[in-house]
Amino acid sequence: MDATDAKILKVLQRDGRLTNQELSAEVGLSPSPCLRRVRNLEAAGIITGYTALVDQKLCGFPVTGFVRIRLANHSDETVRGFEARIAEIEHVLDCYLMAGGEDYQMKVIARSLDDYEQLVRKTIQKIPGIASIETSFAYGVVKHARGLPVSAEMRP
């Protein structure tokens, strides 16, 4: 990756809907080499896809919870079962395997606190192997990054 690739990534993270013509003009390349670089970044797995950014609250999900899960044990069956079930829950936006006191941390959205309670009672608590569930609710967003701080010094 060089400085031009990094510039392409920065521009696409800001606006993934740019045409190749617009992108090439913004990064200072002619269209053919620009398209070739974008395709190379896609083939290398650096660009993994394109998506629309959607306003969570305007789509009816004003509640954001950060949920910490501790498993009762760490057998392969428990871990695989938990991770497979969590992957199926659409209200779980992110799930991270953690070091420290809890095993997982998830970002969960809900339409209301009552909806969140039902999600926990009817879905999450039913997953075998969970020892504890702790939730903190966000009441504001200070920063929500929409892109990575890419540079030519990146090491894949």
C-alpha cells in the first residue's frame, strides 16, 4: 500500500458512492489506473464491501446497550454454540471476544427498554452456557468513527 492507495481508501470511506471518474479526479489519477487500484484493494481484501450508513434513531432504534457476557465454561461446545446463536440475532450489531473479566462485549440496539428486556429474557438468556449478563446503556454519542485512519504505513 502506498500513499495513493491510502488516499483512495480515505475518499471511499467518506463517500463510497463516488463514480470512478469522481474518485480519480479527487485522488489525482486518471480513471483507468484508479479503477485498477480500487480492484486491487478489493482483491487483497482491504476493501471488504460497500454499504449505506443509516441513522439508527430515525429507523426506530433509539436504545443502544453495551452488553458484557461471561460464560459458565469455555468448552468448545459452549463457545461455538454461543457464538453461533449470537450471530443470528439481528439486534446484536457487534460482538467482540474480550480479554479480562468478561468473555464477550456486544453492541445491541432496541426500540425501547422494554424491547431490550424482552430480547434478553426471550433470546439471550436462553443461550446455553451463559453465567452472567451485564448491560450499560448509552445516553449519547460523543464520537462515532465511520472510517479507519489509513496511511501508506499500514501493514496488513
